[in-house]
Amino acid sequence: QVQLVESGGGSVQAGGSLRLSCAASGNIFSINAMGWSRQVPGKQRELVALVTAGGSTNYADSVKGRFTISRDNAKNTVYLQMASLKPEDTAVYYCRAVGLIRRDSYKYPDVWGQGTLVTVSS
């Protein structure tokens, strides 16, 4: 069984920074892409950022220039460095692994973490 474990959420004042981490475990051979999405109660989950195994990145327009995604392929870990945080960034942030393959060749198209809350106060 694979799992994604997030850490680094918390409360911060507007203009501050936070760094989220997400480690994937479970006899993993490879992960095509890893990323972060966020969700506010009553709204749909939205993509924040995604990074492929080759290092290509994709960001939501709302976070471009403020957030930076990176990953350590050897550790199956993805990071989200968030700077210049705004109250509208307040949400539960979910880690995501796309195209995960275990060493026994079992494939998971899409795996999600449990989420970590980020609260930005004005």
C-alpha cells in the first residue's frame, strides 16, 4: 500500500512564508508527477502546482511568482515553498502523486494525501 504524508502546514500572517513537504512511501519504483492542490470548504479542489520527474513545472496563475515546487526523486518527496502568502491562500493543501508504479509493477493512476491546513491571517 502506498501513502503520501504531508507536513509543514500551519498559521502565518499575510506576507509570510511556509514550506510544505510530502513524502511518498510504499515500495515505490517511480512517480510520473507530484504536486499540490488546495481546497476551500464549498469550493472545488484546484491545482496549485505540479512537477514531473524530469523537472517540468506547472503553476496556477494565482500562485505564479510566489510559490515554488520542487521534488527529490530519490526520496519520492515533493516540496512547496510558499512566499508572500495572502489570506486567499488559506485552504487545505493536498499532496498528489500521478502515475505511481510500485516495484512489483502495480500501478496507481492517482494517489492523494490526507491534506494539511494552511491559514493566512490578514
